[in-house]
Amino acid sequence: MYLLKFKKNLVEKVWGGRGFQKTLGFDLPTDELYGESWEVSCHPAGMSYVENGELEGKSLEEIFVKYGKDLVGEEIIEKYGDKFPLLIKYLDINDKLSVQVHPSDEYALRVEKEFGKSEVWYVMEASSDAKLILGLKNDVTPEIYKEKVDKKDFTGLFNEISVKKGDFIDVKPGVVHGTLEGSILICEIQQNSDTTYRIYDFDREVNGVKRELHLDKAMDVIEFGKDVEISSEESRKKIKIQDATVEELIRGDYFSIDRILVDGTFSDKSYKNFKIYSILDGDGVLNSEDKEYKVKKGDTYFIPAKMSVEISGKLEIMKSYI
């Protein structure tokens, strides 16, 4: 086992842009607009393939099947069996992201035969006018919602919230969400699922055709009156450890996430399960098992179970684990 880096799976989107190249330094293969970079995925819609070391060219699915608990940890195998649990992406949003909602495990496993979709967004960059749709207004009941949507009237339904760099948003299943104004670069951590129910797409056409809506399924899973949890950099508790500042972003049923700011050297101790580092800013070096890995903004590294890592440099890291 060693630290794994996967090839980026870049996805063109109508709401995408060129931010991956401008801000993160990615090599974009065409002049089209790119909205997603699947960084760590064991989903058939965008499988990850190793690009470093002796496992180069192998898919995450292959190595997950072959190495099992040595890769992800015994606890993960006991809980999830042969299903890898997480999916990590970067999102570059420059136009309206459709208003959508995700199902819970209970609904998705029954109806879609895959995990539900609990996800979180960390805002890496945002224009001054960046505004999201997060949840429904408090006075919107199921009856009001259905009546308006049946008439294709989406006015007055959605909460509109301005966001800025450093905001952390917990998008639980059942929470209606989308983007409204401005541009925003996001690190997204989610369950391993590609199930999204589209409610409204602003009457946008792609190749002359409006994108499909999923109004009945969305109605089944929307949680009315559910508040969205947002934390800012100023509000979060910070703990100083060695040459690093650690912020606890979330502790949840599906994943836990820390933001780590390193300026010097920080030893991240071994852990029973796998970890994933998303390098949000800066550059430096990861050292593990006598191997050195140079890292920079936009990189993502998979840390197998029970491996410790010494982090050196000036870095902002999102650490995801279970």
C-alpha cells in the first residue's frame, strides 16, 4: 500500500467554465466548459484510475476488490461490503446549477438500487455576487409547493443565500438546492451516488432540448421545513496541533471532514480506515512509508488504512474519512 493519486475525470457541463485551468492549474483537453472533476470515484458513471506507482492504470474498483480491508479498513468492509462509500469532486459553477434534491439511503436503495446522496460543499472561491438556493421558504407547505410546480410557477419557493470563500454547507438528503448568481468553485464530498432529482432548470435548452425534470420523485423526497447548516471560517472552532490549525467541519453518519492549515510540519497519525486529502491551496510534500509525494493546489490523494503521513509545506487540506 502507498498513497494513491487518481487521474482526473473531467466532465463538460452547460453551467461549467474554465476555472479548473485558471484557478487549479488543470490541463483541460478541449475549449469546452467543464463543470466537474471526479477526483476519487468508484462509481460506474465516472470510475477513477490510478496514475502513480505500481498500481498505475488500475481502477479503484479493481484495487478495492483485490485489497479490501488493507485498502479501506476492516470497519469499512464490515459496514459497506463491496460498495465503496465516498465520491470526491471539484465543481466549477459559472451559470445556474439546476434546482435539485437528493434522496436518502432508504429511498434510493429501494427505487434506484444505489446509495442515497448526502453531500457537503466547501466554497474554495466565490465571486462577490455568488448566491445559492438552499432549502424552501418556511411558509411553503407540500400543498403550496405542488400547486405552484404543477403550474410551472417556481417563484417564491426557494431560500436564496449569499455565500463566500470558506463557507461550508451541509446538503442533506431532502434539501432543495442549486445556484442562482455569480461563479463558485466547490470541493464536494458525497456518498457514492449519482442520483439527482431535477426540479427546475430555468427553462434552459441543451442542443435545442430542455433537460429532463424529475418532479414526482423530487416530491417524494423533499423535506419541507428543513434548515440548511452553513458554517463560516470565522465561526468554526480551531485547534492548534504542531505547525497546523485543524477545524472540525462535520462529524456525520456518512463521512467526517477536517480542514487542516499547515505552515511547517504536521504529523497525521495512522487511522483504522482510509482517508482522502483534497489539496485546496498551497504546495508541499507528503511523506509516508519512506516515500515522498510532492503536492500542489488541486491535487487529491487517497491514504490507505493504517498509514500515517507527515505533511510539510504551506497547505490548506480537506481531510475526508469515515
